[in-house]
Amino acid sequence: MDYHERITIEPDMRGGKPCIRGMRITVYDVLGYLASGMTEAEVLADFPYLEPDDIRACLGFAADIERKLVALPGL
């Protein structure tokens, strides 16, 4: 999943946090819901404007960030 088309970062939107397709829901929000035990179907039901690819983009974004953190010396 190439998240670059779905994850946007705009300085004026949610303090510059990564958001989904320019909307006010952040990657952190979606990942938090999943981490709390919500299923993908529950997230999509609660936020009908989200699409399954949005959730996959959030996961891809998080994996990419984690990979970059591991590559940093001293971590």
C-alpha cells in the first residue's frame, strides 16, 4: 500500500499531524481505535467517510515511520 496519496500533512490542519485525505481525522486517531480493540469494520461503521484503503494507508504510514526510527543511530 502506497500511503502517500491518502495521508496528507497540512500545517493548518490538526496542527500539522498526518491526516487522511485532507480530512480532520488523523492517522493517530485511526491507529488508536484499532489499538483499543476496534475492528476495521467498526471503524468504518463509525466513520462512514473512511474507506478500507484509508485504514491500510494508516498502517503503511506507521510501518514506514517505525522503519525509519529503527534506522536512526542510537535507538
